[in-house]
Amino acid sequence: MGSTSAENAENNGTAGVGRRDLIKRSAALGLISVPTMSFLSACASGGGDDQEKAKSGEKTAKNPLGVNDSAGMEFVLFDGGFGKEYAEDAVKIYEKNFPNVKVKFSATQKIQSTLQPRFNQGNPPDLIDNSGAEQMDMGVLVGKNQLADLTELLDAPSYDDPNKKVRDTLRPGIVEMGQFDGDKVWILYYAYTVYGNWYSQKALDSLDAEYPKTWDEMLAVCAKAKKKGMAGWTYAGKYPYYIPFSMYPMIAKVGGAEVLDSIDNLEPNAWKHPAVKAVFEAYYELFKKGYILKGTPGLDHIQSQTAWAKGDALFLPNGSWVENESAKVIPADFQVTVSAPPGLDSSDKMPFGTIWASGGEPFVVPAKAKNGAGGMEQLRIMLSEASSKNFTSKVKSLTAYNGGTDGIELTPGLKAGVAALELAGDNVVNPRLQDWYVQLQKEKIGVAGLGEMMAGRLTPAEAIKKIQGFADEAAKDSSIKHYKHQ
């Protein structure tokens, strides 16, 4: 997942604030016009006149990727919840290291509509933060050979320690997330996102309650909240693919991580697993018992986060970008906290603490970039300890760099995220649907399946049948490149 996007930000007057993610991504059905998979496939097929590649520079200890020290470099960033200052700071370092170069830097929320035509024409930028509501479909880009393999970057000396490769400085799972069908790495996820149930510790304390470890306890806490005029839950109703941020790791907790793997692999009847049925029925209870904030199906991500910050609802399924994205509306004494989802009972296959955490903000270097080495060098700079600390201190999120928190006063949400990761240990799951099959995950499973169920328009059984049908269609669609866990 990942990660900041700006779904509908321009429509609600919060342009430049929004979320990415995740996981960190196409827009929700009916809100923003989303190109169909076949259209994206056609757009990503290339066909224009390729731009002339910059000549390679001399490889040295300070320039291990052989960047041409006089060739321009173009960097396009997604302008979302993380802002652009962290990237601008890293660009200044690039320009300092290559004083004869001026980086062409820009930030936009319109990634797909701005850049897809340039892929088609053969003149894409050198580095792209491919995120937001208009994210280009990663599976299509990989399947159409539109991205450069980043293995050279990963095997290069790290920015801080020439005796350590870049790959050896990264958090667990980052390299694997960038892989689709083998050892090649197509994407570098820069942010590191902790997903789960976000809440105010102050609000929970006011209910004289502890965070629930089982679903029965969750319902009991929601009942307490309801008596005090607070809804148990809210979520981004217009973008209900936020719900899986806590639902998917709960499925893994109940049935084992292999259940999520079979779902990712589009295996027949994967959605009919008993663990999926049990978790769908558990979440549906929130609707049936009236524990969801009234009007939630009509809220976008900013509106639901604002209602949560105001104390209208206790729990919010979200990612660790939420603290920064909602900073202007979260009270100073809110005590932003995140926890892994509850389980069902002692028969669960994984322990309490099982959580979804993964890379967000997917950075890519196009295969036809004029200065691909420059794009990779910019990423190498961003993966230094100094750049990582700069990002974390400014946007309240971890990076892919495994460290970079020493000496930084962590915010409540960031502290909670680190604590959640420590509690999880090896029990961290990383569903790949949102990377491999964007349209399936967001429009179909999210909007047409989970969104309808949580609004009470589908029963769990109906939702499962509908979602399994969507997955079967995707599995049989020969125009889609299919991926499987290795």
C-alpha cells in the first residue's frame, strides 16, 4: 500500500492535502473518470519516437551509477499528503553533487493523465512518484516493459556507507514489493506505511476501555461509544478500499497468511474461505448494530478523517499517512494511536498483533527515460540517512530506509506505528492485490463489493459471491498480466 493520495482533493477544496497509498491507485467508481484496464494497456504499449538517451558518465566512488554530470534530469512527484518539500530537499542535494545540472522538478495530482501520453510518445521523465487517485497501473506498466529494472540501484553502494549496498539498508519486504514475476525490481516504495485501526487513546480512555483483541470485545467497545454519542467506526465511504487496511490482516490472523496469498493469486474460490466469511460477517455486524457513523458511505477520505479527528467516531481503518494528512484538524491532546485488528477467538491461526505494513509511494524509473541513471541516483540520495530523517521529521512517516529515526522526536502516531511493528515481529502481512490488480482491488472489490456490504446493500454472502466473480473474471482475462506469489 502507501503513501499519500489525493482522491477527490480538488473537488472538496483540499487540493494538495489528500492521501495517496498504499498502498499506497485508480479513483473510485463514479467520482473520477478512471481509464479501463484495456485503455491503460493500450496507453502503456508505447509507439512514439523514443528520446535520445543521455551518455553514461564515469563511474567513481562518488558516482557509482555513472551519472552524466552535465545531463539534465526530470523528476515528477505526486503532490499528495506528504507534500513536496522532502523531495525538493533531495533535489538540492542532487544539484549540489552535480553542479552543472539543473533538475526539472514538478509536482502534480494528475499523474496518469499527465504522464501516460508521454510514455506513449517515448519521452517519459527520469523519475516518477507514481501515486494518487490517478496512479498509472503498475501491473500494466511492468507487463508492457515500460519500467527500468532497479537492480543496479539496489546493488550500488549506499549513499552513507560504500561498504553496504542500497538493498542492505532497506526495511524488510521493500525489495520484494518491487518485484512482480522474478528477481527484477521495478518499483522502489519510498514511504513505509503501517495500516490498521487508528484511534484516539484519549477517547478510548474516556470510555474506560482497552483496545479490543477479539471481535466480541470490539463490539463491546463500540456499544460503550454509542452510549456516549460516539460512533464506533467511520471510513472513507466513497473510497471503501480503505476498509481492507484492517480487514485483510484480520483475515490473515483468522485463517493464516496463505489465505491472502490465494486471494492475490486469483485462485478459484479463494474468497469463499471460512476465514473470509467469518471476517465479512464480523464487519457486517458494525452496520447491523448501528456502530458506523451515520452518513459514512457518502464521505470521502478527508471528510471521514475529519469526523474521526473531531471525535464523532472512535475507529478509522487507515494508513500512517493519516496523522500528517489530518494534522490541521487533530486536537493537540488526541493521542493518535494505531493497533492491529482484533481476531475472532483462540482458534485464530496468527497471534494478536498481526498487521499489514508495507512500502508506499511507489517510485519508478521509466525504461525509456533519457537519464535513467540520474533518476536512480536521485533515489539513492533519498535513501540516505539524512534524507530519510528529513522525510520522517517533516511528514510523520517512516521511509524504506531501515533506520533514520535516531534523534528525531517521534509524533504519537509514529510512535504507535513503531510499537505496532515491534509487537507484530514477523507477523507482518503484505497483500499484493492493490499493486498487481489496481482496478480489481479498488473499483470492484472495494467500491462494488465491500462498499456495498458496509452500506447494508449487500449481505456478506452476496458480497463474497460478487467479489469471487470479479476475481474469476480477472483470472480469465487474457489482456491482464497475471502474477503469483513465488
